Amino acid sequence: MTDVVITGRGIISPAGRGVDAAWQGVLSAVSAAAPHPEFTTDDTPVTLACMAPEFDPDAEFGRGTSRRLDRYTHLAMVAGSEALADAGLLAPPSEGADNPGFGGGLVDGVERDRVGVLLGSGIGGAQTWASEYPNYIEKGPRRVSPMFIPKMLSNTAAGVISMRSGARGPNMTVNTACAAGASAMHIGRDLIRSGQADLVIAGGVEAGITGLAMSAFSQMGALTKNDDPSSASRPFDVDRDGFVMGEGAAVVILESIEHAERRGATIFGRLVGAGASADAHHMTAPPEDGGGAILAMQRALHDAGFDPADIDHINAHGTSTPLNDKTEAYAVRQVFGDHRPALASTKGVTGHLLGAAGAVEAIFSLQAIATDTVPATANTQTIDPEIDADVVIGEPRPMPVRAVMSNSFGFGGQNASLVFTA
Amino acid sequence: MAHDIMATFTEILIEDFDIPADEVTRDATFEGLGLDSLDVVDLTLALEEKTGITLEDDELEEVVTVGDAVDLADGKQE
């Protein structure tokens, strides 16, 4: 089977926009959490959120385009555009063409029919639901926007990336809730391995910060009640009490090594292992024995042909909820035994990006390898004594990072683990 | 007071649809301005929001140019 390499990266996350800025944001270990202006003036029970850096979709994509699309698609376009440019895959804009961010689409020499798009999203156009439903209730069925369906559908972002780039290969959106970004990369890689595509534009996106979603996650007890940004999201800390909602997108270009070498592409890393599983247990809680998380990690190692000792660092799911962090650390211990990979959660900085989490963390995993640095888990002061793992806190840890496992676990008990190397 | 429908359409087309002002004329076709059928429905909802004038789906089937839509809406003003 062909090796699948990463030849492009794009990210807009609470830690920053662009790979370098986002990685610096993660290394700074300063949380991006801030009071959300919309929720400080109403009764929304939790006000902290990790927002993507401000950007103006009207200015970047044109008002005519941006108003037809939900914020989640705007974020996917920003990350997708950066990833394609990073991979050297965008042709210069042709004269008179209006395709901001995507130039003249895919370059010559790339077979467009063999370029796929695989995105993950947990919710899709959440803000469109939130803004349109009151129109229906208050003004009636005849005042519902005809744009509602295309804006809110969770596959729109993947569709728009194909329209903008000209990619006509397999095009899908996968939903495994908070594992969706990782699942998209898993399936995208397999499309290349099975010969159905040369290249896949793969990633995850979420823009779910709405009063409705914040209230609902809060009612579940999933969000932290701590309103201090410097301690709200603190994965693996003894005082953790829930996650902070985040938003953003990350996209990578997955490519067969033969294709990448033929066109002289820069190789930023390899996706060598992927594992997926289900807990078959509970809608929101993981099983105490680590169930599906263990299976996902073991399958990813097996897929890579690796022993546990080959993994230097784990970018944990580490949401900062009491249950996730305890169970994940337990599952890691079951898989890795006395080998203790440097475990870090970048959610201390970014909050939890739900369906985009696995994708932004894939980029942070690649950066850890590229820089031989494991980021510190921001905000975490005292590691929960029930957690038996080498959790990196305080300062980033310089160390050889040859292989990284990135974990993502979704509601519904859907789990994904990826393994990256240089 | 009667609404200036042409002015209202022009404002919506410029601000919401990003159409250059000099392209918005009575003779311009919606297709030529880059609006598809969903956009035209969206445009009429914006008109309704601003003026209270409702254009029905079956009436829109006959509408090709901006002028057609203006005349249709004008015909509904008391």
C-alpha cells in the first residue's frame, strides 16, 4: 500500500490563524478563552468561549459569496485555501475570474478528477439554524430563507471547497462528533491507499458557538463553570470541571508519496496509522475500562506497524472534563504500559473545537515532530492523582519527537486515533 | 406613502448581493447579475422585510429583469 504524506496545512483556530501563528499560540500556553460578547449580556449560563481570530468573510470572499454561506463554511474556506496554497496546488487567478482565496483552482498537472475532499463536522451550520428558526416562528413559513438548507447542511463546506478548487474526486463529510476531524483524515487516507484518489483535501471544521449550543452543553454539565480564562480549560488537572467551547477549522493535503515526489512537493509528515472504534456503551460517557479508546489506539499502532514504545508523544483528546481525561489516561496506560509517552492536551489553549478538534490537533502533532517539542498543557497546575501519565505542564518540553499519536473521542462513543511521523 | 421599489432593489442588490452599482439597471437580467432562482426568492424576502410587499412564487416565474420585478411590486402598491 502506498504511503500517504502531508504536503499542505491550513488552520484558523483560537490559538491563531496560519500554521506558524497557531503553533506559537499553543507553545505560549496562554488560553484563548475569553468572555463572548453575545453571552455576557444575556442569560446564557456560561460566557467563556475560544473564538477564532477575527476575520471578515465579506472582505475575504466577497459579500455576495459570504452571505450565502454559514460561518463554518467560511472557516473551512480559510483553512482549505491556506492548505492548498501551502501545498503549491493553487494556480494563479485567471484574468477577470472571481475566486478569492482559491486563485485559478487546482494547478495544471494535477488530475482534478482524482482530488478528493473529506471534511469532518459535528454540527455544520449551527449559526444558520439559530438565526433562521426565529424567522420561521415569528414571521411564518413564507419568510424562511431559501438559503437556509444549503447554508446549514454539514456537507456544504466540502462541496464549496470542490467548487472553488475544481476537485472532482470523492467528496464527503463525516460526522463522528468530536472525532470528526480525525475520522475525515482516516477515511481520506484510505481513499488514497485504495487508489480512489491521488490527493485528498482533508480536515475538520466547527462553528458551534451559539447561545443554544452553549446552553445545551452547559445543561449536560459538559462545560466548565469556571469563568477565569487562565484556569477554565485545564486538562488533566485535579480541579478540572468541564470544557470551553471553541471554533475553527484545519485542513491538510493528504497525498500519495509517489504523487508528491513526482511534483516535487514539500513533505511535512506522514499519516502512518489510523484506528477507529466504538464504545458500544453510552451516549456521552466513556466506559470506565477505557473500552473503545483502547481499541482505537491499538488499531492505529497496528495499522502503522508500530510498537507502543515507538510513540514519543500523545496529543490527547484531553477535553478538561472529569470523565474524559480520567478515562483517556487510563486507556493510554492500558495500551502503553510502562512506556509513558509525553502526554499533552492543546485544549488548554484552544478549548474544544468539537468536529474540528482532531484536525487542528493533527497539525499540532506535525508541528511537534517538526520542532522536536511537546507543548505544555496550558493552565494545568496540579495533575489529578488519579491520572497516571506523563502529562507535560509548565513549559514546552524539547525532546526527540519521531512519532505522535493524536486521539479524538466523540459523543456516541465514536473514537479515532491517528499516528503521524516525519 | 409609496415605496421607491427601484431604489429598494438597488440598495439590496448592492449591499447584500455585492453587485456593482453601475450594473443595477431596469434592463439588467437577474441571471446576468449572477442571481439564481434561490437568490431571487431571497431578494424578494428582503423586499418584503423593507416594504411589506409580497411577491408570490408563481408571479416570479415571469420575472426576468430587474424592471420586471419593480413593475410587479409597484403594481401591488396602493
